[in-house]
Amino acid sequence: MTELFLVTGKGGVGKSTTSAATALQQADSGKKVLLMSSDPAHNIGDLFQCSLSDTEKEVIPNLWALEMDATQRALTFMNSLNEAFKSIFKKGVGLDVDLFNDMIFPGLDEIFFCQTVLEEFDSGKWDVIIADTPPSGQALRALTTPDIVGAWLSRVVALKRKFEVMKGAIFKKKTDKEMENMVEKMRSDITRFKTIMTSNQSQIILVTIPEKLSIMETHRTVEYLKKLNLEVWGIIVNRIVPDFGEEWDSELSSVQLLHSQHQVHTESLKLAASILGNMNVRQVPMVAYEPVGINNLRLFSRLIWS
Ligand SMILES: Nc1ncnc2c1ncn2[C@@H]1O[C@H](COP(=O)(O)OP(=O)(O)OP(=O)(O)O)[C@@H](O)[C@H]1O
Ligand SMILES: [Mg+2]
């Protein structure tokens, strides 16, 4: 049975580092793992110091990675939709309109993200799939995609039905039939993606930092996801300045600056403890090394998961 982890959070908090380190830890434990990045500004390849593409590549034994190109897939889809609709106007009302030129329906990237994850999920090739997502807004949109895009997909289908009565209208030719099937498949994939996301086969990991505003936003995200029946499995509070005890007594301004940060983090962790209650909260310290490359990511994974 494949397990799916969706790693999400605000920009720059450590989502990709967490995803890569978790993928390594899972692969080292003997599971066959796929790490997928859906962030248009991919950096999974940089983290593993290798080049990646839209097609999965083995990074180390048991660990495969890919950087999906959802935007390109969305553009290709819009072009074919445009061609199909153009045919209505030519044949139906004598107009030649580029309806969807330079336009992408809201949530389209997210649909293709869901579909790519589903394809891998259904392939049966993986014990674990880890999806590293772009910053919060978009990632949350991916989770709420079924609701957002349901409306416009319905309109596309309604438009299709309306024009079906006209001779030579949309979806008549074989390619148009393919188009119709594609839209229908998108609808059913979205529904299934949501079902998988709400099942115990998938887990959401929220990454955040130890600052009050971030903790409060994380709390709001948890509550928001709850309303969608999506439970957050784990919260990672990353980049915590550790307690250096007596070393804080130094007069050095660099030490004092760090001490102030430590105090802010301590307060934020208290807030996290009070508002995130008994959730699975993992505290990860700020590290002195760059968590890049297999060895450093392995070290980092131990900080998260042991
Ligand atoms: N605990 C840590 N200690 C020190 N540096 C860290 C830690 N966690 C992450 N970093 C560094 O912080 C930077 C941002 O991390 P990362 O790229 O994983 O964030 P992200 O949430 O994926 O960002 P984006 O939203 O841009 O995708 C990277 O340079 C990473 O090496
Ligand atoms: Mg990232």
C-alpha cells in the first residue's frame, strides 16, 4: 500500500529540505520512495546536487526524484481547449475568437499536480511518495482544488452540452471527444485525489518557523484543513535557535542577537504548545551546516525524525 506525504508551509521555511531529508530517511529504511516537487522554482535537484527533470530519476538506491512541470501541462491543455472552442465559433456563429489565449483557469496547475501525484500513486511502484509543494497559498489551493475548479469544469461541460445541439459543434471530432474525456477525467481525478487525501494512506506535514505570526498562521491552516476533512499529521517547527545556557552571558553583540532570537523562539514554542495542543509537533534546530547533499540531508533527517 502506497503512503503519500504532502509537505506544505509558507515560503522559505524548509519544506524542500524537510521533504528531501524525509525521503532519504524512508529510502534508508528500505522503502521504495518517490520524491516529487511541484514548485515551479524547483530546487530538489540542487539539494541532491544532481539534475532532475519531469521524469523520475534514481538518486540513490531506493530513492527516486522528479520535478514536475504542471504549468507546461496546464498551458498545453488551455491550447487544446482554445482550439476546441474556436471550432464552435467558426462553425456555429461565424466568429473566430481566441477565447482562452494567454489564459489559464484558476486551479489548473493544481489539477495537473493532483493528476501527476495520482498517476504515481496508482502505478503501484512506490511504498512512499513525498510531494514537496510550493509556498502555502498554492499548496492549499491544491488541496481545495476540487471546490475551486469544480465550478469552471462544470461550465466547460455545460457549454459543451449547449453547443452539442448545433451541427458541427464542439467535441464532435475525434480530438474533441478526447478533449471531453480529458475534462471528465479531470473531474473524477480531483474527486479521487480528495478521497485519498482524506484517507489514512496520506499525510499532511506542515512546516513552520518559531515566530508567533507563523505559529498562528499554522494554527489557522490546521483549522482550515480540518473543515475540509483534511487532518494534519505532523507539524515541523524548523530553524529553532537552541539554548546555549551559560554561553548566553557573553557580552558579544552577535551572541546577544542570537540570545534574543532564542527568547523569541522559546515564547513561540510556548504558544505552539498551547494552541497546537497535543498534535505531533517536531522541533528542529537551526543547524550550522548547509543541509544540502546526501550526507548533510541524512544528518538533518535524524534531527527531524529521531
Ligand atoms: N534547520 C535549518 N537550519 C539551517 N538552515 C536551514 C534549516 N532548514 C532549512 N534551512 C535552509 O533554509 C533555506 C530554505 O529552505 P528550503 O528551500 O527547504 O525552504 P522551502 O520552504 O522549500 O522554500 P520555498 O518556499 O522557496 O520552496 C535553504 O537554504 C535551507 O538550506
Ligand atoms: Mg521549496
